[in-house]
Amino acid sequence: MNPADVHRNRSSNGSASHRLVNLQEPHLCDDIAMASGNGSFMLESPAFSDGGLIPSLHSGEGLDLSPPLRWRGAPAGTRSYALVMDDPDAPTGPWLHWLLFNIPAQLQRLPAGLERSPELPNGARHGRCWGVSTFQRLGYQGPLPPAGRAHRYRFQLHALDQVLELPPGCTVADLQRAMAGHVLGCTELIGLYACGTTQHPPQVRQGAA
């Protein structure tokens, strides 16, 4: 897949969304309204560019460390963030790789190699992931697509106007219901990965948010 063919990092402007959020719609961030002073809620990673290759360090073929992420331009009134990572090119449907919510509003970055505990020291909580409709794992699960063409991996960061009353280990459906009416903005970063790709990324130190 040509990196130029993927959809670029994006956000939208307006008031808070009040529709039921479908976290696995192909272009969710195009449809979520955002209230931001500068209109530029952006998500990026020091490990790969938007539309670029995800280093094998962050894949199921490598050390399976979550990639470092950073963001800026969050909407006014943001009280927490929710992060969803999926693979829309999985043959059985969008495959959920990571669900992390109640990320504190004051944070603007996540380090590489987050622990997979139900709740992180900063209060952020992991939901269940690794699947399409049933989910058995907690914490980041890196790309591990079937052999063949590169798959897209969408990292979608949602700015919310409240901290969610959800326990660790909740499902994506639980998160969907809790987020409805509370999404101030959304930004998306897309990385590509194909199994068997030879890559030599720089070493990234593990850490905890």
C-alpha cells in the first residue's frame, strides 16, 4: 500500500457531538465535531510519520511495545482522553488493538512501552481488546497482520468533556455508550505495517504514563 493513499491526520470543527459514537467507523474523526481555539487538534508519533511504516519494535513480530504518542491543540473543556487503535483492513472486520481511556487532560504525550496493567499510575484505564466482537486481552497489542500487503493501523484520540465512570476491562461497546454526547474532538494518526518487513528502528526506552 502506498502511504500516500491513506487518510491524513485530521480533525473537524464545531460543537460537541451528541450522536452515538461508532468507534469502528472507517472515518470516525471526519464526523466528530471539535471545539478548539486553534482548530488543530493533532496526534503524532516520534516513531513514525502519518501514513508511514510502524517500526517492528512496536509490532507483534518485535518487542510489541506501544509506540510513543504526543498531541496538541485539544479543545477547551477537555477533561480526559480516550485512545482507540484498530486495523480496518483485517479480513474479519476492524480488529481492535488498544483501548485506553481516562487519560488525564493535562497529559500531552504517552511514552513508549506502556505497561498492560488494568489501571496505570496516572489513572488511565485499559479496556479489553484483541478481536472484532470478543476481546480477551488488556493493553497494547501491536500489529500482526496476515502475510501479504500492508495493513493500516488507526490511532484515534478522543477529547472528552468528562472522566468516564467505567471500570478497567470494559468493552469497546461500553466505551461507545459512555462517550456518546461527550466528545469534544477527535484526531487520527495512521501507520502501516506488513509482516516480514525488515526494519531497524532506533531503540525506544520503556516507560509508564
